[in-house]
Amino acid sequence: MTFPSTARVVIIGGGIVGVSALYHLAKAGWSECVLLEKNELTAGSTWHAAGNCPNFAANYGILNMQRYSLELYRGLGDEVDYPINYNVTGAIRLAHSHERMMEFERVRGMAAHMGLTMDMCTPDELQQHFPFLETHDLEGGLWDPLDGDIDPSQVTQALANGARAHGATILRFTPATGVTRSNSEWIVHTEKGDIRCDYVVNAAGYYAARVGDWFLPNGGRKVPMTVMSHQYFLTEAIPEVEAWTKEHGRKLPLLRDVDSSYYLRQDTYSLNLGPYERNCQAAWVNADDPMPDDFSFQLYPDDLDRLEWYIMDAMERVPLLGSQGVQRNINGPIPYAPDGLPMVGPMPGVPNAFEAHSFTFGIAQGGGAGKVLSEWIMHGHTEWDMWSIDPRRFTDYTDPQYNLGKALETYGHEYAMHFPHHEWPVGRDKKLSPVHDRLLADGAQMGVYGGWERANWFAKPGDDTSEEATQIWNRSGPWEPRVREEVEALRDGVGIIDICGFSRFELSGEGAAEWLRGRVSGALPKVGRMNLLYFPDTRGHVLTEMSCIRHGEDHFSLITAAAAQWHDFEVLWRHLPEELTLVDRTREANSLLVTGPKSRDLLAGLSDADLSLGWLTHQNATVAGRPALLLRVSFAGELGWEVHVSPEDTPAIYDAIRGAGATPFGMYALNSMRIEKGYLTWKGDLSTDYSLLETGLNRFVRLDKEQDFPGKEALAAEAEKGPLKQRVTLVVEPGEQDAPYMAAVFANGKRVGEVTSSAYGYRLDAAIAIAMIETDAAKPGTQLAVEVFGKQLSATVQETSCLWDPGNIRIRA
């Protein structure tokens, strides 16, 4: 084979994810792509992976990705003419509690939205699926008939066969040694020669952090990942398992005891036990244990003592497990991102570079990851919104201590339920407000927003503020009466919330206004005014939303969500002309929202601002004698001002506002109030899953403007035909829980859409949901049903999305 000196894409890493990306690119017609593997394919985590293939995931994006993988694998062997040992055995998940059954109900509902059937089970039904199971202490469980296991090496080789058949090149025993950037191209260096390419992908598995360092001179960052030691072991053959298998002509279903934290699977006639232990262990994290240059096809020494509790628990659950000895133990490295989800997508800060690594379930997710990554490279967007795995979700707070602590926490709670009001304790206090101490003194219970600590709610003496109290699905935790009080105090008087961490960018330079008009769907504000800007992708789907403050003809401040800092900066930076200047000012200012019908009176006593200026204006003024930028907006839907000040001046201004009588309120109260107003949240209601017209942003879409913004043609075609879906606001029968993200919406028993966000509105005393539903079901007054943890609650489509003060009389006062 002639060594290729050029390529469209070079992928570094020959595990299942890198090979899947190559397969999907080549199959789509991008055949001039090269994959580099330092050893043989599968030499990293892939070769020792257990190969379990679940559909189940509590995250909608991951569930979609795994669904796609399993569907792909079921037909892959025939497609590429390569045999694969793929056992679709089905699987049961055990529930020890009602809360776990509720989680299963939620995932079952999301799976049904994708055409997957999962069944809730009684203990007796679980035993019918797995006859050797002890069920006396179980609440029930979940059955997925399409779960199973696959040979990791075979499925990787099958994908490689398919990639080669479509013209892609795989170079084994060809380690990449570095990268450089030259004339808008990448040069990937190897011992056999250099390859010039348009795009490069870091799919280096547990070596991804080391490969990531190569990109630091080109704007990259340290990859936030940790390598964990994961063990599973195989028993000797068990006669009873052999007899059952021969009698029924199939393997036992896979079993997961997620409350005890392990899986148990048949392997030939033995059993395979794989725990995720709390007393877990990271690898290669200090100078005494350095990462070797090559760990291909190697394992760590056995450490079964770590697994003792899990082994004993599993033997009580399935006594057959203890009837035979251990045949073999596997203890190998697997990479973990801080949240346990992979990193797939654009490499932060680096042009035309992508990532696909940190997979803890790489076999189950590999097929879908290849699809997603190839779409990102080829089209600049993905079919499904995949923010949950976008590498840009982590920003500058992910230092080595944070990465290690979160990896240990996440691995030890691999099967944990993620309750809506629960905050994980590790890795906290990375980004603090200048008034953090004052918030705590007032009883603030903090939450993490893009790394920043914000108050969720304010507790009073005697309130249960334990972590255990938050581990429920119900709305009525100890926070609820306090949130109601906060809303009522703001509704009738004036409140203050510290919203630290807003992402803020300064855009300037001659032609900045005209360039911005060509990136957004709507109009820019006039000088001295502000508005919302929507950035579509090429399909006309919602890429992001920014608040735009216009200081001068070509001088803007753009403000967006804390979590969106790196994502939204790149929305601007990746297309920015050289003559314009874009600066990240996030750390240079802090934000306070002062809002409520008495907010003008309060600020009049503290500020020299002209408080008669109307809604969506901004001005420089002083507050408590300190300089501030006042924005005439309020996400709470009341009269109010955002007060943007320097971090140094924040404490004095906050103290003055509190001293003048403002009640502190938290993010839970703000969320309740914004949903009463129909205000939308990024990566909830605003996502690339929906177009701007579907999302109801018609007034922000100007198809008649001369600039050819991204997605204009697609939106024009959609406007002519009419959108297939429509955003609506629902008033829902008030159950014990708020409708979770992607909860199904039904009309006369037919699934017609999904919830994108919900909350209880305390000013209206009503449960409210924002949903995307088929246009035919969106007529005001239509009676629908929302499935909330398995229960169908009645819901009514409202006349308007703004239920509180629909005429905006209070906010414009």
C-alpha cells in the first residue's frame, strides 16, 4: 500500500469509535479518509470490553445514540460480509425501590418515542425472564428485549471491512506522533511520513488526553478525562446454566442490579459479573504511576478485594454465581469524562479538529458515535441535538483535581438516578460569585450552572437541607414552600437574584453589524437598545440564542447562558472575519436581577439611572455609588432590571439592594416564573432538534432581509409548507412530579409530541409544560395527555405561551 500523503480526514485511534467514524464517513462518500492505529485495531479499551449492548439510558441523546448502534449492529454482519457473534438476549433491570421504578417508567416512555418497546415487570415476571433470580425484596424491574452482548473485536473489524469497502484507508502499526497547522490544513505526523488533511479527529481512547496536548499550540485545552480501572470476571462453567441454555436454545438474559451496581451476564455456560464499585480506583494519575507509552492488549493486576461486597451481593441475588470458582478476571483501563458521558464533537478552540473519546460504554455507543461525528464533520451539525456529549460543555473549571474527583464519583455511581433537585457534592465551588458568602449566610442551597455556583433556593432554620432529602422525583421536597414564598415575595414586592457566570462577548470593528446580520435570522437592535438574536444552523434549526446589547453602530455585547460559554463563543469565532474583534468578557462582570413591582422604587433610592426608560433599553449609571450597566429586562416576567457590575463592586451593590428590602430568590423560583411567561431555555426548549418556526420564533425570522443567513432557504421552504410541529404551552393536571424532559404528549391515545420543559407556576397555581407537538394537535383548547413517570395526566393547550401577564403590563410598567 502506498502511504497516503493527503486526506480529507485523519482519525487518530483504531478502537470501535474511530473505526465507526471512518465507516460512516466513507459510506457517506467521504472515501479519502485515513485512520491511524499505533498497534492493531481494538488494542485499547475495545479489546477487553465486556461488549454489553443496552438501549437503556436516562439521557435522551445517549439513548438515541445507543438505539442507533444496536440497530446498526443487527444488520452489519450481513452488510459487510463479516461474521459477528451478537447475542440479542434481552435484559432485565432490577428495582429495589419505587423511585427506581419511576426512573424505569421515564426511560420506557422515552424509548417508546424512538419506537423501542420496554416493559415494566413485577418480581414474578422478572423471575420468568431469569429463573435463577431471587426476587423477594424487589419492587419490580424493566425488560428490554433488544439488549444483549456482542464481540467487541468482531464488530470493530466488521466496521473496518465496511470502511475499506467504501474506499477508506486504515493504517495499522502506524502511531501518530504529533500535529501541526499550516495554511489552514493539518499535518499529522507519523514515523512513516506526514499526512496533510482538512480535518483531524482525536479518537485515541484512554490516550486522548495525551493526543489532546498536541493541539494546545493551536488553541486547544487540556482534555478533561481520567482513566479508571474497571474489572469484571468470568466463573467456571455452571452445569445449571448449560442445561437451561440447551433446553431453551438461547442464553439467559443479561441482568443488571442497578441499585447494587453491577451487571451479570451469561458467557458460554459461565457467568460474567461486572461491578461499578464505590471504592473504585483511577489509574495513571500521579508521578508514581505514569501512563505507559504503549499499553496495547495489556491489563492491570487483579484486585478482586475491591469487589468483595458486590460479589457477595450478587451471589445472594443469583446463588448459582457462587457455585463455581473464578475462571478469569479482566482489569483494564477505561476513560471517564467528569460526567461519565463521552466527548464527541468539535474540539474546543481548535479549527477543523474534532473529538470522539472518553467512552465508558464504547461498544454500545460506538455505532451512534460514528454517525454523530461524521455528520458534525461533513455538515457542521448533527441529526439529533447532542449537547450532552459536546466537548464544549466543559470549560475552564476542569482542572486535574476536578476531573479525578468527578470520575471517581461518577464511576462509583454509574447507575445512579439523577433526580431533578439533587446536586452531586464532588467538584464544587470551582466558580464562585463575589457574594457567595452572603448567599450562604442567607441560607442558599447551591447548584452548579456551567461550573458556576448559584443559589437554587433559600432554606430557613429547621429545613431539611440534607443530600438525602433531594433524592426524590417529587416536586414537594423541603424546597417547595420556600420557592413559593420567594415567588410571592417577588410578585408583591421586590426580589434579587445573583446570576453569576453569564457568558458575555464583546464584538466590535467596522462592519460588525453587517456581519452579524448575516449570521442571525432577525434584526439587530438600535443603538441604546437590546433584543434577542437567534442563530440558525443550515437547516434553520435553533443553534443558539443570545441577548444583544448595542452600544454603537458596530459595537455589541452578546450575553448567553453560563453553560454555553465555549459553544457560543465558537458560534461567533469560527465564522469571524479577520477585521472584526471578538473578546470573551465573561470573567469581567457579574449580574444581579432586581425585579418585582417595587423594583423601581428600590433602585430610585440607590441609583442615578433614568428608570423611566422603557423595556429593552440599557444605560450606564451608578448603583450604590458604583458604576453599573442597567438592562431593562427580567426573566421573571416582572418589572425589573439586570444590573451588570464588576466583580469587585458586586458585594457593595448587593448589600445595598438587600439592605433596601429586596428578598433573595433562587433559580428554582426563577424557573417557575419564566415558564409562566413562556420564556425559553437553551438546550431545553431551544435546541437543534427543532426549527425556529417550529419553536414559535416567527417574529425573529426575517425572510425578506437581504442577508443570506444560515438556514434562510430551509426556513423559507418550511414557511411555505407550514411547520410539522409547533411549540405550545400546556396547563397540566397537577400530579406529584413535574413532567420530565421528553415526556410524551398524547392526543386520543396517539403520541403527538414531547415536553421540552416544565415547572409549577406559583403565581398561577398551576402545573405548566412547554411542549413540541404535531401542528394538528396544537389548536388552543385541545385536550391532550402528558405521560409523567408512567401516569397520563390531562393537559390543555393554551391560547398563548405567556400565561402570566400576557399583555406584559407588569413588565413594561
